[in-house]
Amino acid sequence: MTELRNAAATALLATLLGVLAGCTSAAPRAPSARGAASPARQPLQRLQLAVPAPEGDGLAHLLAGDFALAGGDLATAAREYLAAARLTRDPAVAEQALRYAVAAKDLDAARAAQQRWRELAPAAGGLGQADATLALASGDADAALAALLRLAAQPEGKGWRGIGQVLLGGSDKALAGSVLERLLAAQRPPPGQAELWIAMSQLAFKLDRRALAHELAATAEKDFGSAEALGWSAQLAAEEGDKVRARERYAAALRKAPQNTRLRAAYAALLAEGGDNAGAARVLAQGPQDDYTWAARAAYAARAEDRAQLTALYDELVSRSERERAGQASLLGQLAELLERKDAAMGWYQQVAEDSPRWFEAQLRIAVLLDGSGKAADALDLARELQARAGEEPRQLADAILLEAELLSHRGQDEAAIAAYARGLASLPDDTRLLYGRALLNANLGHGREAETDLRRVLQLKPDDVDAMNALGYTLADDNRLLDEALGLIKRALKTKPEEPAVIDSYGWVQFRLGHLAEAEQALRRAFDKQPDAEIAAHLGEVLWHSGQRDEARRVFEQGRKKDAKNKTLLDAMRRLGA
């Protein structure tokens, strides 16, 4: 391709010279054959440079192909690269033409590119894979199988990696899965290469050949017994919902490879998914530590509200070298905050280097700490300074505006907070976090319609946003309107987060609005057991009150007051009911 581009560059220079020459006079006549053959007269003649026709310029086709790619037009890119391939002897151009044609499902162009590639490089290693790819794209299962068998026959298992690429890249998943089953019935991966057995099992799983995936995984586990094989068996079990087997296999894998960070991370994630955040943190604490394990341990321990683990991790990091402490200054600040060591947290955040990707986040936390220490004006100034510093980073700008709005709201300046959100949304109109934040503030202020508008916009932008579904459902229920829609939204949220106290609370509240007191009480008791905060206490107390259980309602209200004596929802409920 380099040769082609150099030649084309020469042609381009000639084109420019020709344009320049043409600017000096009328269109020149072509030199006569006799004049062209007379060197002595050449200097006296007007210089004539041939300009190649666009269709003969390979570079022009390549550039046209690149422009088409930039615009997402694969069909045009394939045609232009094929044209370039026919004008050059660079097999790389033909190979690219084939790839683009297959992606564009232009099988005629793909076959032409394949033929050209074979003409230019008959021994190219990728041709066998290309044969299989094109056969699969054409729907010819037999030809695809034949090509894949040739790949499988390559020495030392080299062709098996190409097999995976071909089948994963196929547009017809069912056809690819069928070809894989036929391939593995005829030819298995080399017996001594555990990674290939695992890879084929993973491929079978991705192609929805679950039985085959389990068979290959079991064989790999039995024949090799490696940590990798056990780890894949664990992951496969987890994907299938067998959490018990998954935990057993991860534990077995880690006994073989206790230093394997990836296995520890996967096992920890499984434990956390099951609610055992403390166990997840302990798993990660065993073995080598890096930026990921430290951060994940902190997150899991924080979720578990395990102060002992948080303290142990903080002390562990503080005891590291000065260089390592400097690299973890942001995390140390967060740990210090969680441990309510605010002065230490401030010191760590101030140590985060300005060129660190964590610097902006650290500055946000400094503002929060300033506000918490009674320096609200300084906190606001910093939040606004950070908006100016955000520059072209929309997420950072949104973070700083969210902080300003929250700081203002905490000071009781709700209208100023709404104005901050409006200013942010003027710059970032589709930022879902700003829309969601303004919606929650409007809902708390009793502006249900305004909250509804923003939440519906969030769901337009992110239709699967569970928090927005729940918030909209709750807002409608709280306004006592569109209750059927509210119930539908909250039920959708429950499918994704069936154990989330906030969603269960919303479900209970909409049931109350619908007049289903027994179902409302059941749901709200469940939410309160999971998270006995003032908001849920307000809802449960009101349902109990209307159910005639007024003494118990008062007890629940009192529990809520102990959690948050200034909660607006709780105070409003108690005042309305005379409790």
C-alpha cells in the first residue's frame, strides 16, 4: 500500500502543477509526437503534464473508501476499496475490501475481493479464514465447515483462534452455532491445549449451544483441572443461575491459583451479587493488591457498612510507600470520609495531583467537606470554579452543576438550585443526571408536573433507566394520578431490582393510592425491614393509620423521627394525620 500511496502522491503533485500551468493561459494543445520526441525543443515548449483520470487513481478510491467509512457507509467503502485493489498489487487493500464487503453483506464484491487477494498473495495466512467467513456469510454451511476443518488441521492448533473469529463474526447466530456443532463432532481441539477447549466452550455458550458449552467445560475441568478451567466452569454456572456451584468452582480455582487477581475479582463479584459484600471484600484482601483490588475492597466494605474492614484497608494503604500513598490519595480521602475522619480526608484530597484523573473528583469532595464544616460560601465558590475548569468535559461540568444545586438546596435556596439546574441543562440539554436531579428536587418541592416532564425525558433518552421508572411511578402515585401507569412503571422497576427498598416502597405507596391497604402494608413492612429510614416510615405509618392500627403507626413514626427528625415527608404525614 505504501508503494501505491507514493505513486499517487507523485500523480497528485503532477495534478497541482497542471492546474497551475492551466491558470496562465488558455487551454493548451497537445504536443505533437514529433515535437515530443525532440529534446532540443523541449524547454521552448509549454510544459504539459498528464493528469490521470480519477478512475485510474488507486489513492482516490482509497480516500473515497475512507470517507465512506467515516460516514458509516460500508457498501460504498467496500466498492471503493475493491476498485483500489484492482489498481494496485497490495494484498492488504484486497483484504480490507473483503472485510468491508462481508460487513456490508455485498457478497459479489466480497467474492471479487477474495479472488483478487488470492491472486496477489496466494499463500496468505488469512485466506483460509476468509474462505470460511465468506461461506458463512453466503449461508453455505457445508463450504464453511470444510474451510473451518482446514483451519482446524493447521499444526499446533493455530487455526482454532481463527475459527472463533469466523463464527463470532457471523451475522446468522443459529447457522454459526450449527456449524460449530458439526465442526466439533468431526474435530476436537488439540488434547494438550486447555485454553482452546475453554475458548470453544465459551464460543458455544455465546452461540447459544449451552449443552455443548457444558460438555466442553466439563472435559476441560476433568482433563486439565486448571484454575482457568475451574474459573470458566464457575462463570458458566453463574450465568446459568447455579450460584452454589459457581461459588464452589471459584473457591476450587482459587485454591489452585490464590494469586490470580482476575479469579478473585470474579468470585468477589459473585458474592457481592448475592448480598455478601463483606465476603467479597475479604476475598479481594487475599493475595496481591493493585489499584482495582483496593478500590473494590473499599466499595464492598462500604456497602456492607463494615467499619472494621474499612479501617483495616485505610491502615494498610497508609502503611504503603510514599509513592503508593500518593497514587491512592483519592481513595484514602474517601476511606477517611467513610470513617468520619474529615480533617484527614481533606488532607488526602488536597494531595491528589492536578494531572491525576481523580483530581476533579477530589475537588468535588473538598467542596462537600467545606460545606459540612460550615464553610458553605467557600464550597459554593469552589463548585462554580470547577464549572469554569471543566472546559470541554461535559461529565465534569454536570458534576459541578449537580454539586452547586445540591449545596444550594441544602441551604434552603431551592429556587436558586432550580436555576442552577436550568443553567446546566442549557449547556447540556440531554444530560440525564441533571434532568433526574432537577426532577427529584421539584418532586420534593411538590412540583409534580415539572418533575414528571423531566423524568419522562430521562426515559426517552434511557428507556431502561430503573431509577427514573421508579421515580416517575412514585411521583405519579404521590400526586394520586395516572395510577395505572404508575403501577406499571414500578412493576417494571421491580423486575430489575426486586430487593431494592426504594422500589418496594414505591410499590407499597401506589398500592395505598389504589386503595389496596393490605398489599400496601405488606410491601411497606418489607421495605422498612430492609431500610428503616424516615421516608419509608412515613409511608408505612400512614398505611397503618388508615388501617386502624394507630398505636403501631405512632411507633413507626417515632422510629422514623429517630432516623431523621427533619424529614419533610414524615413531618407532613404526622401533621395531616394528627399523629
